[in-house]
Amino acid sequence: MRYDPFDPAVMADPLPYYRVLRDEHPVHYLETWDTYALSRFDDIWNMLEINDGTFVASEGTLPAAAVLARHNDGPVADPPLHPMPFHANFDSPIYEDVRRCTATPFRPKNVAKLRDRIRVLANERLDELLPLGRFDLTQDYGGIVAASVVCELVGLPAEMAADVLATVNAGSLAQPGSGVEVANARPGYLEYLTPVVERTRAGEPGDLPIVDNLLAYRLPDGSALSDMEAAVQMLGVFIGGTETVPKIVAHGLWELSSRPDQLADVVSDLDANVPVAREEMIRYCAPAQWFARTLRRPFTLHGTTMRPGQRIISLLASANRDEREYPQPDEFLWNRPIARLLAFGRGQHFCLGAHLARLEITIMVTEWLKRVPEFRVDAAAASRPPSSFQWGWNNLPVDVHGVGG
């Protein structure tokens, strides 16, 4: 068995590899990267709940091959405070402190206030798209709605949603052998975010708690964040809020459309059934493949002891298909009982936007099914580019001829 997340064959279709890993190599050593891959649900669930400093993200939660190629001789320290990288690279207390700065809009009560706005955005898109008869379900519908929400959260005009979506999508494309070079894409992202910070610091009116909190924050040495450093801390919102939800919405609707009996069940009571189907869509369709941690303390699993400086990648997409957790995991079952879910991660780095993502998926799926009783995905024209990380349906052309605006 040879598994490498950057191998072209794996990037094109990782699912067969995950099955072999789960069954035969639950702790798999990747010698090239001095990294271990965990593939079973329980192992990842238990590992991610450990929050005692055994695992840190000082090399990033999604390190590229160039980072993993540097093998460590012992624990890796936090990066320097300045210029400050994304806060996920730090251990406590910096990570939690900066995360709290960005968390205000994503708390459940604040997310609930966005319900009506998201519904308006979804229906505005449908008003424009449905008369066309054919469009891209991922990009034109879910992508624009999600990017519009992100724009409003970070202080950008909603009219920039299409540009933001294109920029984030381009930054997630990966090359075989290297992975997602996030650092190379960041200057493009920061061209949107740094001016927002500059305007806020200059006193321009605006309700932007994320930016206000970041400008007020002080590092342990008493220093403040520069405009660019504050913008870097917003990348999780900017990227994560833009690219994942549209792929789940489009793919989930496709799965329902290909199973008329399940689609009929969901449509029979949208308010009650879409939230149930949403959880199966997240399990089955979430595009994120893995996240990494670096060890600062020895850790033993299934008789294998990993030493400080080595890495662990938790294959969340494999956990989503683990038959030990989900019977018939390769089947899409809209009302599957889901007691536990790892698509949003777990523990210290649990997805900041999980509440918002669930709300967006629920509303976009509901509004679509209210207005589009029949639709057909053009499977021959669908596109899921190879990726070591965001392996999802970037393009899903859909035909809705005969549906009015």
C-alpha cells in the first residue's frame, strides 16, 4: 500500500485508498513526509479531542509538500510573533485569543440574525438564474450566495462576490506533488482584506466586529497587529466561508435528484426534512480531505509510537466513509441517523463557521427545492478537479428548463 495525498492518482480519487487504509493500515507512515495518516473515525475523533499540547499546528493545518519535506528533529516551536502568520499556527493562548477576535459573527445568536438575509440572497440569485434554463449549480448559485455573505461579514460590497469567489477557487487549485500552496495565494486574498483593515483603523464607519477586535488585540509582548497581520487573521473566514458550502449544496442536491424517492421524501416537509438531509449532505459531500498537526509529545496509537516533530494528518474524508461509524457509508441516505460528525473537525480547531455553514446549506437547499420541482445535472459536463485538499464538484451544470423565475 502506497498512499500519498499529493500523488496524482490519489488526488483524482482518494476514496479507494481510504478504504484500504481503514481496513489494513489505520496508522500509515508516509516516509517521504515523515508523517502518519489516520483514517478511522474513532481514531481521529479521539486524537482531535486531545488539547494538552501534544498536537500543535505550528507548521499549519494544511502544510504544502515543501513544508512536509523538511523533517524535524524534535518539537517545533511556535512561529515568531512578527510578521504574524495565520493564528492557527500558534498554540495556546495566542490561538484561542485571536480566534475569539474573529468569532463574534459566528456565535449561534448572531448567525440566527443572518437567516433572513441569506434567504433574500438565495432568492435573488434564483430570480436571475432560473429564467436562463441552464447554469452552474456550484458557482452561479451556492458560490455567489456564500461569497456574498462572506463579503458582508468582512466589510466588502456584495457586488464583489463573484470576484472573491473566483480568487478563492483559484487559490485552492493544487498541483500533483505539491498540494495547495496557500501562502502563494495569500497576496491575492489580502488585496481584498488589507484595505478593509486600513479603512477601519482610519475611523471609517462600519459594523465590523472582526476587524475591530483584531485592531484592539495585543499579543503577549504587548505589540499590536499591523494592518496586513490583522488581514491575515481574517483568511479563515474569507477562504473557509467561500469555497466549501457551495460544493456541499450543489453535490447534495445532485444526490437527491438522482434518487427520486429520497427527493420526494425531503420535499414532502421541507422545514422538517431539509435539516436532516443537510447532515447527510455534509457527511457525504464535504470536500475537505485532511488537516495536519505536528507532535510536541510522543503519541502511541495501534502499537505505533510517533515522536515529537513528526506529523499526523487526520483524513476527515475517510472518517466520513468509515463503515465502523456509518453502515453502508458509500450510500447517500437522506435520513441517515448521524450521532457524530467529523466534517467540521473537532476539539481546539473545530470549524469556526459551522453554525453559519449549516444555516446556509439549509436555506439554499430549501429555497431551491421550493422553486425548482424538476432539475437535471449534466453529469457529463460536471468537473471535480484533482486535489489533495478541496476534492469537490467545482462545476455542476444544471438544466431547469420550464421553471420560471
